[in-house]
Amino acid sequence: MSENRVTLTIEQGIARVILNRPEKHNALDLAMFTAIDNTINQIKANRTVRVVIVAGAGSSFCSGLDTKSVLTNKTGALKLLFKWLPGNANLAQRVCIGWRRLNVPVIMALHGKCWGGGMQIALGGDFRITTPDCSLSIMESRWGLIPDMGGTVALRECVAADQAIKLAMTSEIIDPNQALSIGLITQVATDPQQVAIELAKQLVERSPDTNRLIKRVYHQIWCPHERRILAKETLNQIKIIVGKNQRIAVKRAQGNHDIEFKL
């Protein structure tokens, strides 16, 4: 099933990745997480790829986590959060961090809804180009969660701390002009995919070794503590989830059977 969630085509050194669950606004279920992770690995193994463009099919780039599908399935949630070491990236984090770890530039072409997990994926790109009517949000706090998909690493590079805290605490939905003013996105364009293709063609003309080293050095300078951030994201998310479950257990023990726990 996961192979239908993402399409990958490679032509003249440009890999074009399409999130392909349009009937659900490309919401992230476990199959989508797995498909994105597999696609990143395919690109990593293909030495002909010089630039990557990531976009979404249908009316949105990605509306975020499919909470009904993922978080009501304990096995699925464990697969997303599991990691051998705190500083490693788990599956949820690899769909963001994986793009950063590619040795080639990655351009995100955004439209429609780019919320929650979708915003986290977009933050994995080196460039983010949006339509004028795109809406963007770090939405996890709306469900009582913290952002834990690796986007914090990129967010540290893009925006000031006060702006990052505000976005994460409020789950505010912002427009591209607001996003551009704080550094969350790179450019606003009527046709982000066409602009992405034009930029990709420019980047293909440059030395792949130069692009690789620029990307690596700049990421290391702007964010030298990637593993520490990944560990803190996951450990604090687990604390929140465990705390919620404990409070639910206490209320049930006290005879309150009407509570409902939604993520």
C-alpha cells in the first residue's frame, strides 16, 4: 500500500517527488510515513540525482497527521516514535531530517494546506516556495502535543526564537506573506512547481560537490546540535503522552467515564 502514497520520477538529474494521497489532503498515515522514508532512501542511493523537488497532489501539500489512522493504532504510534538511541531519528523525524541529510539541494513546492506534519516535512527542504493562498501552521499544540518530527532543527535556522515559540504554542495558521516576513519560507510564487523547476535547473548547472559541501557546512554552522534536538523532541513528547495517559487513568479510577482523549 505504501508504494501508492508517493511517486518518484527522475529526469535530467532532477528528482520529482509527489505526495500522493489527494483525497485526504495528503494527510500522513503510517503508509505515507513509510513511503516518504523509502523514497528518500531511493534518492540517496541514486547518484544521478542532483536536485530534488517535493510537492503534493490535489488541493494541498500536506494537511498533517492522520490522527484517526495513526494515533488510535498503538502499534503504528510505536513504529513512528521508536529509536535505538535518543539522538537517532525515528520514522516520524526521518520524513523531515531525511531531506536535510541528502547530499543534494531539496526544494519544497507548497500549496493549499501545509499544517502540522506537513509543515515539518516542508522544513526538511533547503528552499520552500509557496502559492499566494497557501496556509502554514505548526499545529501540534492544538492536539496537546509538541512538534516532534525533526522540524525544530530547521526552524532554528529559519526564524527567531520568539517567532518559533509563538508558532508552536498558538498553532496559528499564517499566510505566505507572514511566513516570508519571519523567514519561514523562501519565496511566494503563483506556480511554485514551475519556479522550483527553474531553480533546480540553475542548481544542476553547479558542481554537485560544491552544492553538497555548501549544504553540509551551512547546516553544521546554523544547527550544530541536531542529535540533541532530535532527542529532546522525542523524550518530551513521550513525557506528554505518558502524562496524559496517567491523568486519564486517574479520572477513570475516580469514576469519570465520560472523558475522551484526542490527539
